[in-house]
Amino acid sequence: MNKLASFFTELMRKYLPDPFVFAIALTLLTVLLAIGVEGKSLTAMTTAWGKGFWSLLAFTTQMAVILAMGYVLATAPLTDRLLDRIVSHVHQPRTAIIVATLVGGIGSYLNWGFGLVIGGVVAKKLALKVKGVHYPLIIAAAYSGFTMYGLGLSASIPVLVATPGHPTSGQMGVIPLTETIFSVPMLITSLVIIVTLPLLNAWLHPKLGDKVVEVDPAIDRDATQAGSADDMLEKNTIATRLNNSRILSLLIGLMGVGYVVLHFTGGGSLDLNLINFIILFLGIILLGTPAAYVAKLTEGIKTISGIILQYPFYAGIMAIMAASGLVTTISKIFVDVATPETLPFWGLISSFVINFFAPSAGGHWVIQGPFMIDAAKEIGSALNQTTMAVMLGNAWNDLVQPFWILPALALSKLKLRDVMGYTVIMMLWVGVIHIAAVLLWGYATH
């Protein structure tokens, strides 16, 4: 296992570019495929790319908010003390790897945005405390837990198709969560991953005597501290009192909590905007004062620069995929050889491939979903299984998709090539579990 990890790590170190370069290369590759495979013109694809470039702007902002403000929530004093308590019981490198994977996995199962942040935060804490932890591996391990979101409470596609009036409801109706993420096969799959993935990650840790890259103890030396020098010198000014007023934070925080209660009692549902709303006002309450919140948010904003830059490029790639018909072509290659029992398997594989080009699950479903639904209805395959197969392929590919690993890199200050060698191995194992799950599910119900 150490030889395998070393092989992939060295491979990535030599040949894998930074995420932004990857996004540029993927854009050019998509254009070439659209021209060569679909016969589209360069002019048409350039136009589609430009028109779609900002189509994920709202989502980009939502992601930036959930990660920056999620950072505040994950590093708030109360959360910090809780994480410190967890970390204080860990003394061995392999145990640290297991704990980082579990925190990232359970956090992502509950909510993917929170899981992305909390996993990276606890991994860094463990790396600073436990002597001999291989830093790139523990960051990769914490990120690997993100794959659990595809089976969890915020799995985009199952949650979408369970909502009345969703975009494909005319084709497939509404599929309740009891038939997707809460079905017995998917619950078993979740259990298998959350038990075995931490053990695999621990197995990857270098043995005693092998080279270990430890975290730099000064990694957070540039972190912004709550309160400015001026505030310290002017403690008695009205402005300083307002900046450090706990009453103001508590009042606006309680107002935010009140809105959430009214929203749910009025029959409202949970969406990404409401999740961001909850994270924002919980953070305000937990940080205690407006000045403390702003200072901590300034730290969190450092984690989102890659998202602001790169997400529009992936929006452009998705636009080329949709306008050229590449998604249908890729899906059709697999669907043509499918049977009712194996369509979910081929849906999983095609979704894995498509996710390199369309890594947002919601956008991914919009362009692949209609074709997969028609295929399932035509050959008599179960719609709930086909839907989950597309979701699992998306979450599986995310282990090697630079689009989602950006927050972990920003928190850890590592490069993509430092961690990708490990996430490739994790991806292979999760793939074995997903493939077994969809095939067994398919054959058991037909």
C-alpha cells in the first residue's frame, strides 16, 4: 500500500498542474471534443462558453458564503473547544487519520458545505498536535469524507427529485427520499464507506522510519486576530463599544433564529440559501461581538479565492457540454449496452466521466438527468436507482475533481499535487463500493 501511495503521489507531483491550469486545460479539451465528436463550430462553442460563463454566478456566491461563513462557524470558540476536546484524545498518527476521515465524512453526510470546512479544520488541528502525522495524507483523508455527501442529507439530486414541481417532475414524478438516500441499500452503502474508508486511509500512512511531511507549526502565523490596535488604544469610545457589543450580536442573532423558526413553522423547506442564513447567524451568536465576527470572517475569506476564480470556468465548460450534445453522446455510449439490471451501473460510470466536465451535481443532473430518465423508462429500469447512480457517480468523481478540493487546499496551504496521489487510491476504493452497491441493488430488484 505504501508503494502504491508513493507511485500515485510521485505521478501527481510530476504531471498534475494547479487547479486553475486544470480548469483551463479542461475548457480547451471540451471545445475540441465538441468540434471533433459533435461536429460543432469553434464560433458556436465559443459563443456558448461565453454565454454560460457566468451562469453559476449565484451558485458561486452561495459556495463562497457557505465556505467563508462555515469557516467562522467551524472555528468559533465553542466549536473550537469541542474540536480541541476530540483532538486531545488522539495520540497516534493512524488514529488521527481515522478521526479526520470520520469528522469530514459525518460532517459531509449532514451537510456538504459544513463537512468540507470542518474536516479541513480538524485535520489541521490533529496535524499540529499529533507528532509524526503525514500532513498531506491527513488533509486528503479529511477531504475524502466529502464523498459521503452523495449519500447524505444534502445530496443534491435525491433532494431535488423529492421536491414537488422539480424540473424533471413531468418525466419522472416525485421520488421520496425513502426510495433514494434512505433506502436500505443506500443506508448499507453509507455504513460500509464510513467504516472502511477511515481504515483504508490509516493504512496509507507511512510506516515508522519512512519519510513523513509534518505540518509547519507556524502555518497560521498570518491569521487575523480579533480586535485592531486602534480598538485596544480606544477602549472607551462609543464606536469601540458598539464594535465589541455582545448585546448587538445577540439581538441580531436571535432575530435570525426567529426567522428560521417562522420559516419552518410556515411550511418552508431547507435550501442552500437557508443553510447559509443559519450558518451566518449562528456564527454571529457564537463569536459574541461584531468585531470578533468580522475578524474571523476575514480569515475565512482567504479560503474562497480559488472558487471565485475557477467556478465560472466550470460553468463555461458545462455550457459547452449542454450546447454541443456531448452529455447525451457520452451517456448513450453506456446506455446502449445497458439492461434493466445494469443501467444504474452504466449511469454511475457515465456520471463519473461527465463530472470531470460538470462537477456541480445540480447542473450535472439538468443536462444528464433527462436522458437517463428516458433510458430507464424505455428499458424498464428503476428510476430511483438510476437517480442515485448519477448522484453516486458525481460524489465518487469528486474525490479526484479539483473543483471541490480547493477549500481544503486553501485551509491547509498545500498544493493539489501534494494530496491527489492519496485521493486517487481513495477514489478507487469508493468506486468498488459504489459499483457493488448499484449492481447488487439492480439485480436484487429485477
